[in-house]
Amino acid sequence: MKKITFFINTLEMGGAEKVLTDLVMALDNEKKYDIEVVTTEENNTYLSNLIKNRVKYSYLISEEKLRKLKKIPFINKGLISLYKKLSFKKLSKNRDILIDYLDGDFSKYIKNSKNKRKICWLHLSYDIVKKRKKNIDKKLAIYDKVVVICEEIKEEIKSTNKDLYKKINVIYNLFDFEKKIKDSNEEFLPDEKEYLKDKYFLTVCRLDETQKDIKTLLKGYKNYIGENKLYIIGNGTSEKELKDLSKNLKLEDKVKFL
């Protein structure tokens, strides 16, 4: 049985994180692979708990260990980095296939892994990834295969990086259509009906201000003079920061975090 490990920074709510969860569930149903999912730091989220119920879940550093190392002055960053590298080496030691699931984030760890099949997943336009991530071509060069999520990204790479194009595979995002049809037929709960009775604005995303910029949405909504509420569905590291901003903008009655 092939031993496959998926690496992703976090399993907080987000698009790539949700698609990975669905993919792991589908692969686990086949019972053909020994699957493990590894995050950078310990997660206790909705998605990580779904993963834990089906396959092995690990992390490079626990919450407790991270707190202890952060208390050490001056050298804490170096210690944290070293601890993660040692954890990665241990976790990948007896695995057959290492999959960096989000745009080369684990390339600094995976590049030194010998005798392993190495795969990277790109979830964005190649041009956008190049702008966002330094030395992305150099990072992608270490992988045996690179997966993109649509033909358009493959064609984009064909016209700009012929060496990379040779190892591209297209795998579209997975959707469990039967589950979605089943979910769509479920009755709403009373509190859900309360939210749905009026028209509203809605955003669904990971609450991470390094990427999503919900602050601008809140500031823009502050200028809205209508009565329709803004619902924000998601979780993440910036949740408290965004709730505080909503409070400071005096939007508590109109903005709902769900």
C-alpha cells in the first residue's frame, strides 16, 4: 500500500483546505492508500477534526511546544525553524509520496527529501503565483510532477515555462455532488430561517488578513446606507481582529460573523 502524505500550512476554513479535505475523504473511501495529512502547526478546527476522523493527522509543531519556544528570547525563531525541520524529517521518513498541496509552501522542507516521489499542487494562476511567491520557478523545479486545477493554467505555463510544462498534470477540484444534492434538500433550522428572511450580503472565506482583506469589505460596508445585513462565514487567525474592527466601526447590529 502506497504511503501518501499531504502537506498544507493550515486546516483553517479556506478553499484549498476544503478541497483537500474532500480529496482525502474520497481517497480514503478507496482503501488503497495509507494517507496522512500534516500541517505546519497544530490545528483544532472543523476541517482538521474531519480529517482526524478518517486518516492520520500530524503537525510539525504542537501549540504547547510553540508556546515554550516563543518564551526563549533572541533565539526562538531559529529554534522553532529547526524543530519544524526535524519534525518534517521524522514524519516523511517512511513515506512514499510527498504532496505539497498549496503552491510550494513546503518546498524548503521537501527539497532535501531523497528517494521520495514529490508532487506540488498549484491552485492559482501561474502568473499570480509568480508575483506572490519569491523564486517560485526554483521551488517548483524540485518536484517530479506539478498539478494544476484547470487546463487554462496548464496553457498559461506552456507559453511561459516550457520546462515546467513537461511535468504538468491537470486535476480539477473534487466535488461530492451526491452530498451537495442531499444537503440542499435538508430543512433549515429556526435560527437559520431568521437569517434568511431578508436580503443580505454574504462572504465565505478564511479569516486571514494576509490574504483576504476583509477589512476593506468592512470599511466599504460602513458607507452603505441600506438596511441589508452583511454575513461573514469563516474562521481564521484574524477573526478577533476583524470582530474588533466591526465593533469600532459601530457595525455590530449589521455585521454578523457566522
